[in-house]
Amino acid sequence: MSRQRLFKKGTPLELEITDVAFGGKGIAKIETERGPYTVFVPNTITGQHVRARVSRCKSKWSECKLDEVLRRSPEEIDIPYQAIPGAPYATLPMANQHALKERTTLDVYERLGGIDLKADSDAPIYQGLIPSPESWHYRNKMEYSFAAIGREPGEIESVDGFFLGFKVRGTWWSVENMNGDGGLFDKGFEDALPTLRKYCIDSGLPPWHAPKREGFFRFLVVRKSLTEDRILIQLVTTSHGLEQFDLEGFADLCQSILGERMAGFIHAINDDTGERVEARAGSTRLVRGDEQVTERVLGLDFKISMKSFFQTNPRCAEKLYGQALEYVMAPNDAEGEFMLDLFCGTGTIAQLLAQHTGRPVIGVDIVEDAIADARMSAEANGVSGITFHAADAGRFLLDHPEYKGKIHTVVLDPPRAGISPKSLRKVIRLGAPRMVYISCNPATQARDLATLQESGYVLKALKLVDQFPHTAHVEAVALLEAGGPIGISDELAAASDSAT
């Protein structure tokens, strides 16, 4: 007989957080007549006493949304910043954050990949965690939302009004006002958000009402170059009421706040009813200044637009890429003419490979805009020897069998979902003697590492990189080398062939 569910969706609970699992899921236990019952509350800290609301209930566990921290953890400290949803661990000292990330992430590799990185040996696989050079004000991009429903910091209930800030955690309709520096982006800009909000209120035009799917003001998107200390601003509105809004006046206000730090001001129209910044069918107009800013990473310059994908923490990205390059350059006698950079984005790693290895490089990414940026930045940096392809990774490998047996090293940097099993099997079939796998999601990396080891690769080294201080996220860089003949099992090969 199945165990009866204890709670209905929406049931309020008061809980003591006794531990934290991978991904920032706080763990609480409720004693029942059948023994301890587990409740997960994301974005909480061990030792906190919280009020939460059940969002999902199973017979053996429940997951909740955090409503309020009733009592702080003894580990927490005071900080001079406004609390924001994007920094749930901001009050936890950095040493505690690093210890938590190491403990929970290494456990994931063991559980999902069967890899014991904690085992003592003369040559340990796990080589430690690289901290971010900057713990505060490290982000180079932020997206703020306008809303007709929201709340002020410290309040629990949402009300009608005019709000500009971040979505209240666990909602898509409610926004908490940003009234000052949140500690992650730019202090000067975030301190000015109340002034920008007042200008918009005074226009008489309404903010976006998510449940009704109507309104004028949608988003305020900001991109910063840490190299230049310049900021690019994009105001996203609907077209309904545009003739009543003084865009030049808003640009003047931004200019008066930022001065020479304002690189440019862009206006975008988004009449889509979904909660996304980018419109499927909309227009974008440069109102003032430049459409791009320049960021420098490891001596390479990159022109970054609002749409470009670029590392959120550029200074830490230098550490990440430097570690990947160190693994690529580690001594070995492997043969192979080409270096292959899959999921190459704007081509940072591809350019570093071309600079430091002396081998021709192939860069592949499905996003055509990213490939266009990659080609331009390589040309601007004077880096030659790279061929960029705008293509799906799996499709590219299928369409270019001529590279089989000719790849010296494959560098993988897939999105959070990891590389698809079918594409990973195609990568394995290349037979590259060395692979460097960069991941923003150790859970999917652990899964893929297990497949790679089954196929003949040996995990030689792994490091964690704290790209996102004050969050549960951590990145990882792994070095794998062929331990003998590389291939996939007959069962996997058959599945791959039938899927193709």
C-alpha cells in the first residue's frame, strides 16, 4: 500500500533547516508515526528556522517555496546590501560557501557518476576549488522587471502598485522593488533605480501586469564592461503608449546618473505576452551611443552586444579558461591535427587554443549570432587558424566524418542540460585522445563522465570554479584521457544509430 501524502499543495509549514543538498536545497525533517519525513526548501541555510509553503508533495518527501526566514542561522553575518533572490547565500561567509559547494558537489559525482573524487591517492583526481577573484559586484549583466504587482523589501504580501526590481522568488507575476545596491552588479546604477522608477511612474504609463498580460514598461536590461567600466542600457516596453513616453528624456536621466560611464541606450519593443525579454517579433532601436561594449579576457578583446552570450563573471572566467587551457596543454604524446571547441559561444576558448597550441581549431555553436561575434572578435584580435561553424554539435559531427581520428583534443562547454546522449556518442566516436569538459552543471557532467569512462576515457583531474558567489551554482573543469581503445558498447552504438 502506498504511503499517504502528508500535505496538500500550499500548506504552510515552519521548519528547521538541518542540512543542505546539492543545488542549494535545504533539508528539514518532520517526525511522523512512520519515521522522519524529508522536506526540501531551496535557497536556505543550515540552522535557519523558516516559514515555507508546500509546492510539491510525494509520499516520502515534499518540496516547499520559501516564504520567510524566521530566525537566521548562527553562521550568517550582516552585509551592507539589499537582499535579492539571486544571492541566497550572501549572508554566509565565503569560506562556508566554498565548503558547502565542495561537499555537496563531490557527493553528486559519487552518486550520479560513481566517481569517488574524495579518495586518497598519490595523484588525487579532485584538485580543489578556484575562488572568484571578486566576491561582490562581479556580474556584468542584470535584467530588472517592471510589474503592477509587487512588494517592498522586507514585506511578505504582494500588493498593486508600480514596481521595478527582481521577481519575487517562486512567482512570475510579482516583483520586489530594488531600492539600492544588491551587491552583485553595479552600485552606482542600482542606487539610482528608485530615481529611474519615479521617472517611469511620473510618465503616467502602466507597468506590465503579468496576469492581465498588459501594460507598457516591461524590462530594464543592463550590460557592463568591467574592462571599460561602461554600461549599456536597454529599456524594453510594449508599443501601446509609446507615443506618450519621452525616450530621449529617459536617456537624458540615465546619462545624468552615469555620465561618461553610459556606453549607450537602446529601446526595444516587445508585444509578446510571455515573460521573456526577447520578443519573437519586435524592433530594437539605438537611441544614443554605442550598441556594444568591449570586455577583455586573458588579453583578448570581445565586442559584446545585449544579445551576446558572455560569461557573467568575466574575471572569474579568466580563471576558468586558464584552468581549461592548462589541462589542454598538459604534457602528453597524443597525435591529432585539430583542436575541436564544441559549444564555442563567442569563441573565447577557440581563440586561446589557436594562440597557445599552434594547431588549427574548429569552433562549433548552434547560435548564429554567437558565431558571427566569434568571427569578428577573432579577426579583431588578429587570431588566425580557426574555422567557425554555426551548427548543432551533433549534426556537425554527423556531417563531418572526415575529422574522425584527426582530433587531438575536444573541448566541451555545453549548456546546463549537458550534451545530449546521442551527441556525446558522436563525440566519443571521434576517438580524440584527450578531452577537456567544462560544465556549469556538475550533475549533468557527472552523468556524462560516467558514459565517457565506460567508453575508455580515464578521468585524470577535476577542479571546481566558484563563478557565482552567493548562489548554489558552481562550475567544473575535467580532464579526460584515453586509457586504451576508445569506443562505445554495441548496445549504445545500436541506440545511437537508430536515433540518428
